[in-house]
Amino acid sequence: MTPIRIQGLGSPLGDDRVGWIAVENLVQSDGFRALPEGFASAEIPDPVGNNLLDAMRDASLVILIDAAQSGTPAGTIHRLDAENFENGAAPYSSYGFGLSATLALGRALTELPPNAILFLIEIPATAEFGRASIPSAPVTGAMPGVIAAVLADIRRWADS
């Protein structure tokens, strides 16, 4: 089977761990557990950069999930192809340049998978990154939508 890799980005702090929370919820979902063994993996690479490129290597489809602060309402889910993010046509992730530069580097080195999708979940403008806290209600409320969207993309990709 062709490998699909889902990567939850972020940190262990507050709303910035939205990618981690999404991966944790995804692997517990019935839709993910119903996938054939070895068809997809979901992980939390740490930190973004070389570890992320290594985690994406040899995958046919990579789905990245991260936090964003672009001024849209908290809980908004942005879905885009990696090319759009690399070209600056997308909301900024909480890593800003780091994720964008990593994807651009991967593409330049021809190490980026042929298909990459980014899900960015808008976190509140007042989100605090310096201390551990319970995720905000908008971030928690976005989880069912992002899980459904990730599973829909996996199904679409598998059917193509």
C-alpha cells in the first residue's frame, strides 16, 4: 500500500498543541481505525525542520495539521495544498516561516511527497504559548471538523 502520513505540528503549550490534539483524536476515531493496516500513520514530529522532512520521506500523501493566527475567527479550519502555503498564499502557522521554509526546502531537495495538504486551525489572537493550559473552546470545537476533513481527504486520495 502507498503510505499516507499525518503529522501533528505544534508544541505542548496551550492552543499551539492543536496539531497534537488533532492527531490524538484522529488515531482514536473509528474512521482512522477502519483504514487497512499500514495504509496511514499519524505522528507528532518534534521539532519542525529536519525531523519533519524525515517523517515525510517516502510518503505518497502527507497531511500536516498546525495552528494558525491569521485574523479569522478562532476555530476556523483552513485547508490548502502545500504549494499555496510555500508561496505565501495561506494564513501563517504558529511557526510562521519555519514550516513554510521546511516545505520549500523539501520541494527544492525533491524530498517533499508528491501530494501534501495543510490543515491550519485558527487559534485565538490572545493565545498564550508560554505556559501549559487547557485548549480554548474554539480549538476544542474544531476537532470534529478537522478529523472529518482529514478522513475525507484520505478517502478521496485512496479513490483516485
